[in-house]
Amino acid sequence: MPQRSSDHVAFGRAVRSVRLARGLSQEALAAHSGLHRTYIGGIERGERNLSYTNLLRLAASLDVSASELVRRAETGED
């Protein structure tokens, strides 16, 4: 899948950064969030346009708010 936009890439970087800071593999995050590992990888590569529901599931699994993930993506914070 091709990257969607620079915003999607930035969001993916934010997710990856938080996931790694928590010491989670993509597999562990997928299991905790109920999402598939390849879907998590697609998000992190900026290929997926996730739904609001999946954003909330992902944020909860990373123990951050959805707004924190968006803020990190907007500011480029790793």
C-alpha cells in the first residue's frame, strides 16, 4: 500500500514512538488492542487511515489519550 499523506506518516511515527517507549512489539500492541499486527504496521508506515474507534482502541492500548497521539503527530514529537 502506498503512503496516504505526510499527516498519515507523522501519525504513524507518533504511534511507533509511543509503542517503542512502552517496550511493546507490534504483535503485543495488536493483541492488546484487538487489531491485526499487519494493520498496526500499516498505521506506522502511514498506509492506513484508521477510524475513530480504532484510534481510541490504539490510544487505550498505549495508555495515552487519542489527543496525545494526534498532538505528537502534529508537532512531530517522537
